[in-house]
Amino acid sequence: MKVALLSDCYPPRLGGIETQVHGLARALVAAGHAVEVFTITPGPADGPIPVHRLGLRRELPGGLLINPAARYSLRKTLQRSDFDVAHAQLGVVSPFAMDGVGVALDAGLPVAATWHSVTGHSEPLVRALGYAARWARRGAALSAVSAVAAAPLERVTGSPVAIVPNGIDTSFWSAGERPQRSGPVHVVSAMRLAARKRPAQLVDAVRRARETSGTDIRLTVAGDGPLWRRLRGRGGGWLTLPGRLSPEALRDLYCHADVYAAPAVLEAFGIAAAEARCAGLPVLTRAESAVRELVEDGATGLVVADDAGFAAAVARIATDPALRERLSAGSRQTPVGFGWPDVVQGVLSEYRRAASGG
């Protein structure tokens, strides 16, 4: 099968969708399929997977990716090529991929469209604009990376929205022999340090847990972003902000931690949380977040309703060694799934659904 992957974001830009699209391209090729990527992210065009970079040579201020002329280049290529399916990857703002769905449908291609974000407060706008419903009526196969992300799209379109989760390298992240932990309880997280991910609320929750439990709890938040300086002043010596870590360094961090904390509520999947679960860490998450789909409450982590509950859960884990050990054992013994071979099978199922008209 020859696949056209359409995505506004792609490496060398760093981020969740970028990593996922690159990973999917590699996994499809490994499964014997031909893949070409179409993106408006600037960068090199050379590499084992063909990448058509249709954007401006430089990003606009604020990292904005846009090129209204890209749709014309995409149309020309799709009309002249022998692709079997186009697969659009959609985030909160994806003008190129959204245009690409229409272009591919006009070219007569089967189209799969996957959402990597939670519609949230923009649900009325998505309903009013009507593009997702139009795509469904034209036969596109709609999917999302979690049930949390799929539900609002089903409400808006009145059409079935499949769940095609993100993929992770389970062989890389799988829990090995973990050293015996001693000393302060260590809470870890990995995220972009931006308001949407709620790192400040995590720092506050750990501070409250330290105060109420009287326990020495340490917090490490890996990642960079605009809130880094503000967070430095929000914690004390118990808070470590090492910046963005390599996968190897992150895996080592998880190996020496007790629990992974996922404080975001507008989370469509939670790749870092899935990697932490695969590494054997129990996960603490909010009930509104799609991360809850990775967690069996009380067995592989804890699911809480609000920030007060988050702080209380951190305190419980810190003061109850038996609970900590039970959650850790449950996480180590319960496979998290989401390996790329399984994800590719789900993606191929969507391609077949697209070929049959959605």
C-alpha cells in the first residue's frame, strides 16, 4: 500500500504529533508499505522516507506554521501520483492537514483523518464550521487517539469515530530490573512547560502533599517551555527541572522514581505517561484526562477528580509503602500495549474503512 501522510508538524520540530507521525511512517515502512510525508514544517528533505516540505523556509513568529499555497502543490502531487490512501494528522490548529483532507477527497483518494487533540471548548466552533461532518459524509474514515478525544467528534459529526492510539517503542521502554528504592519518595513527570500541561498545579500539589504528610517528597519535571523560570521560583530544593531529556535519560529517570504524575486535564492521549507505564511506573492522573485510559485505578495508578485530590493522592503514595509497592507491582505486571506493530494494524484497518467509504 502507498500512503500519503499529511501533517502540519514533523521533525526536526519537536513535539507529540511530530514524533507520532515520524514513528508511524517508520512503522508502516517496516510493515512493508510505501510512505511519503507531506508537511509545512521546514527542514531537510533527504532521508529514508520521502518528505515533501511545502511550507515557508522559516517558521513565522510564535512557531506558527502556515502556507496558503501549499494546498496547490499538494493537489498537483496527489493527482499525478499513485497513492492508495491519504492519512491526515490533526491537532488543535492544523490548517495544512485540514486543507489536505479536502484536496485528497477531491482527488478521489480514500482518506483517513486522525485527531491528536481534545476538542474541548472549541466543540461548538467545530460543529458550526461543519468540516468534520462534511468529511464524514464524503466517506472519510474519522479516528482519534483516545475515547476522550473521540467522544466530542462523534457528537459533532453523528458518525462513528474509531480509536487509533498513539504508538510507543515498547521494547525500549519496557521495565527491566528496577533497583531497590530508598530515601525520599520521588515523583516524576515529563511535559512541555506550558499552561495547558499544568506544571504549576503539579508543583503546588507536591508542595501541599509535603506539608500535609510531613514527608520528604521530591519532584522532577523533565521538559522545557515558557513556564520554566516561573516554576523555578515556585518550588524549593525538592524540585528539579532538568530541561528536555533524551529518551535514554528519561528512561533512567523513570528507573529511579516511584510514581509518574500527569496533571493535565486537556490531554488527548499522554505519550509520556504511556512510556512511564511501560517502564513500570504507576501513574497518577486526573479523571478528565485521556491518561485515565492507561490506568486501572488502584491497580496501576490512581485517578483523581481535582487538584485537591491530586495532592492528597501524592501524600497517600508517599506515606503508604504498601500502596506504593502494590501500584508499582501492578504497573510492572500489566502490559500497557501501544506497541507500533499493533498500532499499525489499527491504522491499516482505518485505511480499509476509508477505501470502503468510511
